Amino acid sequence: MQQIAAAAGVSVTTVSHTISGKRPVRPDTAERVRRLIEEFGYVPDSGAQRLKTGRSRIIGLAVPDVSHWYFGRIARGVEEAADELDYGVIVASTSNSDPRREKRYFNMLRTRLIDGLVYTASREMTPTEELVKLASKSPVVLADEAIPSLDGLPSVTSDNYVGAQDLGRHLASLGHTRAVILSGYAGLKSQIERVKGIRESFPNALVLYGDFELRSGYDLVSDLLAQDVRFTALFGCNDLMAIGAMQRLREAGIRVPEDVSVVGFDDVDMASVVTPGLTTVRQDMLEIGRRSGRLLIEGLEGRTELTSAGSVSLPVELVIRGSTATAPA
């Protein structure tokens, strides 16, 4: 900074104000300083900034598996929001909330390497002990899954209950009366809400639990067929399980939708290209990430309070494709 100040013929304070924007600097002077900054390749020292301001301007994102399509979309949304607000993002994979990995990443927040955390739950609504400790002292926003025992934290989720209601009503309007529900992990609030929503139209629906993957849907339908369970409608609590179920039904000679109507939830890219196209509920994972990142940063900058009052439930949309039809006689 001293070299830049000398080359520009200004004080070090003027260079500092040009970089931070905290004090007005004459436009021609600021332009001259910025040009010299580019020439010198000057980059502010993040450690020094953190000591001076107590802030790193970096947030963390903890997801169960960053390589998964679903969580990758959320991560992209968080990064877009952070970039717009001039923050960086460190993305961490917790390996389905492994306590050891969580502690390692949570320590980044405790030591102020990051200013706050966007957290996405994986299997259960019961948070780890480390997360409970962290949430009591540090800025945390929950993305995709609300955790009831951390009800003081803000969250950004989809309206899972309404989406499942819409699917149930759609299937009921087609004359279906016997339905099977393939749910993800039983402890997640999103799954509880989706099962509840579909059961408004199908109170006696059989519920089986899987892990959200294609193979899970395939294997659960294999079990149903082996036990000769009769049904005309199948509700997958996510698209991948629904598509896996469709594959197994096809192998068994059961036609979709002539014999069984199948619906999913999420509207992943694959849902529109499988045959038949999958009727599903579209939720915006990218927007979940954007809103979560923006909510956290606005809280860090004092523009909003990070409490459950700031929680957001994003609307969803029923998308009807070829996998649903009138119930067979």
C-alpha cells in the first residue's frame, strides 16, 4: 500500500479508503489508485483484514454430499448470492452429518475463518451435539430442511406439504384409491410433510422408507411385488426413487401409466426425459441456496435478524407429464 501511495502521489490512507469504499475519494484519484493496484497485483491480506474488522467476508456451506446433483444446485445458489454481495464461500461435505467431519468444519466458524454457516441436514431431524453448540453462539441458516429442535434458527425450505397435497389430489381426481408411498429417510421433516400431504387424499396408503436413490425405489417395488401388494398409484418422495420404481414396474410387465400411475417430487433434469415423462412437483433448489446465502449475509451485516421469524417457505409447482392417467378398472 505504501508503494501504491508513493506511485500515485497520495497518502496510504487514501489508498485504504479507495479499497474499502468507507470514505469518499475523488474519482480521478480513485481511478489512478485502482490502475496502480492492478499493475502492482496488490491483494489485501485476509488475515490482516480479519484482525482489523473481525470479519473474513467468507461464509461456509455444509451439505451431506457436495457431489450429489441436488446439493450441488443448492451450493451453486449459495455461491451466486455470496458473489453478488462480495463474499466468498467454503463448501464442505459432511458425509451425511458425520460428527467428526462436522466438528472440523464448525471449528472454522468458531475461529472466525468463516463468518457464518449455511447448513443442510441429511438423515435425521435430531441435530448433532456439535451443531446444537454452534447454533447457540454463531450465525447459522438452515437450508432445505428445517430442524424443529433448532426452532430459533432461520430456515429456507420448500412447501413440501402443499406440493404433496397437490400430487395426492391429482391422483385422486384420476380415480385412484390404492396408493403406495416411497419415502426417503423417516426422520426428515420434508418427508414427514410429504407423507402427510399425500395421505390427505390416501389415508390408508402404505409407506415404505428408502434413501432417495434410484436403487432404493427399484428395490422397494421389488419387495412390493414379491409380497403381491396391489396398488394403482405410487408416490415417490423424490424423483430418483420414483424413476427407479418405474424401471422395476416396467421389468415386471406393469405399464406406467396404464396399470400404475407414478409421481415424484423435485423435478430433476431426468424427470422430463424418461419415458413416460414423470409427473412431479417442481421445487427450486437453486433459489433455496440463493435465499439461504442472502439471508445469512444480510444477518451478518445487521440488515436483518437471524431468527426463525426470518424463515422462508418457497412455493412449489405441480408438473403433470405422462406417468399419470385414469385408474384402471
